Amino acid sequence: MVRLKWIHHLHGFIFVLLLLSGLFLYFPQTRTWFNEQQFPLVPFHIWISFLYVLVVFFSLKSVLNHLKRKPYIKYFNIWLNLIFIAIWIVSGMIMYFQIHFPVEIRNLAVSVHGLVTFLILPWVIIHTVGHLIGVKLPWPNWWRGKDPVPQTITENNLERRDFIKFTTIGILFLFIGAGVKWFQPILDVAETGNKRRGYFRIYNVTSDYPKYENEEWSLTIDGLVDQPTILKMEEMESLPSLTIIDDFHCVTGWSVLNVEMKGILVKDIFDAYGITPNSSYVTAYSGDNVYFDTFTLSQLLDEGAMLVFQFDGEKLVHSQGYPCRLYHPLMYGYKSVKWIDRLELTKNRGRGYWQMRGGYDLDGYL
Ligand SMILES: Nc1nc2c(c(=O)[nH]1)N[C@H]1C(S)=C(S)[C@@H](COP(=O)(O)O)O[C@H]1N2
Ligand SMILES: [Mo]
């Protein structure tokens, strides 16, 4: 049984790694922090999950064998675990291979993956603490009265207690988790009478993003152009604007449907200011001095790329790129550089922030 104990602890260790990396991904603040430390949290989470599945797969037989000689209640933890693993695997795979699934399924997978984690959190805590300090909690009276505990399973009090606490506290944690990220924004959207479906999860690679006051912002167009140009807000406002309704897709699986975006076509800016490019590649820089991405000139001029100033009739909020973000209607959200302040025309096409770190596709077409 030494081996089983060892497996149990290994399992627990990997599980906690998964849980922690998952929670760090879940909260924008921690996700951003890890990005700043250049820690590849998403690949880490995925590789650890492979390891986890391997451990479960290869130990399951001996664990089930061992349980055969044990009271029935011992199965509870195993089945709970297996059910959750199945849910995580399915939703995780959908998140990973999301392009092949309809938007609704993808969004559901992202939600379920996170919410289920919050549901199991109290069980993990109770279980771990129980093991660590070796408590044997007494049965609650209402339970004892109905169903006297057979001698054989008194040793399993903790598991039974797990179940009771798990269901009650689980619901509580679910609400905490949901409140943090999923329900609150939905309520916000409902309040503004907004018709769009889903909402943005704020994805920033830096925590000290620029917070422009009204007139501070400007857009520089330079590099291989005849005449470098700097455009201030008032010059932007004098250009013809355009409002489109489109779906915003993040490559990690979530989407926001029917977002009303108001902005100016990149093409209109080039036309209005007679900007003559001497190359066919562009790098779009964020004012956060970290994030950037690259395009062919034609992708920006001929495919409806715009500089967006408003979402759903309101100025962008700070965390979402105020005052201006790039948007390409045919591409993933990571091409939508927030706080964009510079378009540089370059001789060659470089790689962007996420192409260098996360292996994202250079073009990012949906
Ligand atoms: N400057 C900057 N722009 C950025 C990012 C970022 O981290 N920094 N994240 C990108 C990614 S991966 C996505 S999905 C969208 C997210 O937009 P949101 O934060 O408004 O939801 O912004 C994109 N633009
Ligand atoms: Mo993204």
C-alpha cells in the first residue's frame, strides 16, 4: 500500500498545480502578473494536465482494486474526481480546438471549465486539510439519527463529511467564482440594455497599461512612409467614422457577439493624410510599450481594419484600450492591439508579441 499512498500524494500534488495554474489564468490580475514574469502559464497548465491524466490512467486499476476491499463510501472521492476530470477534459479540449466548434459551445466550455473548478475547490481544501491534520470529524446528529453508522465505515467519516460540506460550500464557492467573472459582467450588460451576447474577459499582458487623459493620446504613422504623420484626437474626430456590428473572438475560446464598434478605417486615415507607404508591412504598437502585432499593409487597408474608439456606443474603458484599439474584422482578438499609438511601416514582416511567446498564427484569421 506504500505505492498507493505515493500515487495519492503525487495525484494531489499535480492536482494542486493544475488548480493553481487554472485559477491564476482565471483572474485577470494573476494572468497579467505571470505574463509580466514571462511565465508561459497556458502551456504549463496544458502540459501538467497531460501528466495528470497519465497518472490517473495508469493508477486507476490498482486504486479500484484496492477499493474493492473497502467500504462503499470510499468510492465517493474517486467518482467525484473522475466526473470532474471528464468535464475538465471535454471542456478543455473544446477550448483548445475551439475553431472547430460553434461559438455557443465554445463560450459554454470556457464557462464550465472555470465554474466546475470553483465547485470542487471546497472539497479539495477540506480533503487536503483533513489529510494534513488527520482529523476525524464527528457525524452530524441529523444524519446519525436516520442512518446509524456501521462499524466498518466509521474510519471514513471524513469522506462522508466531505460530501455534506462539499455540496453546501460548493454552491457558495460557485457563486463567488461566478460573481467574480461571469455573472457580474452579464448583469452589467443587462443593465445598459445591451443586446450583445457574452462579454469581454480583459486580457492584458501588462498591469501598468497607459491611462490616457482626454487629449494626451496621439497616433504616429512612421517608418517607411514619405512623411511621418502624428494624428491627435481632434484630427481623428474630423475624419469620417464608421459603425459596424461584429463578433469578437479570443483565441482562448471566448467570444462576444454583436459588439457595436465605432471607429475609423485605417484606409481612410491613409487617404485623408495622403500617407504614401514605401513598404508593404506594418507593425502596430501599443502605448503600453510591450504589446504589438504585425500585418501586411493590404490587411490593414483592404480588409476593413479600423481604429476603434467606441464599443456599444460608449468610449472604450481604460482596461480595454481607451482611447483607441485596432480592430480587424476577419482576425482574432489578439490582433486587436489596445492603446494603439503607432503604425510603423517596415521593410520586412516581423512577429508580434504572441507569435514570439505563444506560437500564435502570424495572420490570425478566424
Ligand atoms: N495592448 C494590448 N492589447 C491587447 C492585448 C494585450 O494584452 N495588450 N490582448 C489581446 C488579446 S489576446 C485579446 S483576446 C484582446 C482582449 O480584449 P479585451 O481585453 O478588451 O477583452 O485584446 C488584445 N489586445
Ligand atoms: Mo486573446
